[in-house]
Amino acid sequence: MRLLIKNCRWIITQDEKRTILRDKSIVVEDGLIREIVDKPYGSFDHVLNAEDKAAMPGLINTHTHLSMTLLRGYADDMKLKEWLETRIWPLEKRLTGEICHAGALLGCLEMVKTGTTCFLDMYFHTDQVAAAASKAGLRGFVSHALIDVLLGEPGRETRRLIQESYNRVKALNNPRIGVAVSPHSPYSCSEETLLTAKQMAVENNLILHTHLAETRGEQARFEVEKGVREVEYLDRIGFLCPNLVAAHAVWLTVNELKKMGEKG
């Protein structure tokens, strides 16, 4: 399929100088940008007129829970720990694939309308989230949120859920949708769950995704329970690695940021 995006007032490139091209047209063939030209030639299956518009790379959202768009505003006056343990996790045990698919479709619509074209999602019913993203034409990575209180036998269940998610998403045969591995957080996962997830991510060259240092209270409670802060704990058990994408990470020290940088 050939697509022409014609008469772009500006094209924001991603070369080393972040060059901005003016009054050009973009030729796309089978999903790949083939050329940027002054005057397009040949026939096209679709033509978009970008007159007085800018063409730019899509935004990338590196942490989403797309299906949770349906829960927006639910118990939003509570602190994170209480919110998760008394409202969100009990509710999420009852979620169906149909519900997750509907929420993910809404999340995808919001991303499309605001210029986000790629995402990294952590939730449940990953095949349904992936199907929603496929319908929307987005690129993304989906993963099953691994939380010990929701797992029967953390070690075996971790492997099963990761493999099951991988198989179901790959069965969609959509090269734009990949799979990640997502232990929820250091405080909600045992060492066994964290290291099993890390091992499977590294062995299969997958993104390893987790929440980290989301609130000050989280850091304080973790230090009381473990005797060290989250980053030091993850480093000690061998969890930090180049595959890791840490969500939030807003309550880190300079030394912790350096440590994570050293690990890739």
C-alpha cells in the first residue's frame, strides 16, 4: 500500500540536528517511510493533505494501564497503598477480558487523539489489550502485571503467565505489538517473582517493566521492612539490568540514579 502525506508545512525530523523541513511531501510504502520529496509522483492508495500542518514522530508513552481508563476517578482521594490494597486490587480480581478490551479501546482512542503512537502497558488480559491496540493501528508492548497477592504459587505462576501472555499476543500475528515482562513493584513482588521475571525477560530479549519509587511513603515503608531502599535492594538481588524500564522513579537520590545508569 502506498500512502502520500502531501504539502507538509513542516516535517520535524530525528536526525542529529533535529532538522525541520518545510513544504515537503512524505511517501509511505507498506508502513515504511520511503522518501521525502518536493513533488510526489506515481499513484497512491491513500492521500492525506497536510497543508498548514506539521508532521512529526509520534509520542511514546512508556507506562500505561490502558484498561484503567474505565476506573478514572474511582477512589481518587486515597493514598496509593490504601487505594491499591482496599479498592483497586480487589476490583481487578473481577475484571473480565471484555471489560479490559473496552477500557483499552478507550485508552487507545485517547492516545490517537493526542499524538501518542507507541506505548508500554502493564495490566491484565494482555491479549485483549493487544487486540484493542491492533484495531487502533498503534504500536505497543503489553504485559501481565505480576503481583504476589494475586498469584497462587509465585514462581510457577510467574512463568506460566509470562509464557501465556507471549503466546496469546504472538497469535495475533501483528508485528507492531510486542510483549514485555512486568513484575508490579519491589513492594508487591517477592524476590522469587522479581528474579524469575528478570530471567525470562533477559533470556527472551524482552522489556522488563516495573513501578519504582512512586511515592515518598512507599520508599519509607520499604526501607523499614527491608532495611534498605528499593534501588539498593534490587541491585543486591541482581534485578537491575539494561532491559529495565522503571515507571515513575520520582523519589530517587542522585546516587540511585547513577547506580541505575551503571546497570544499563
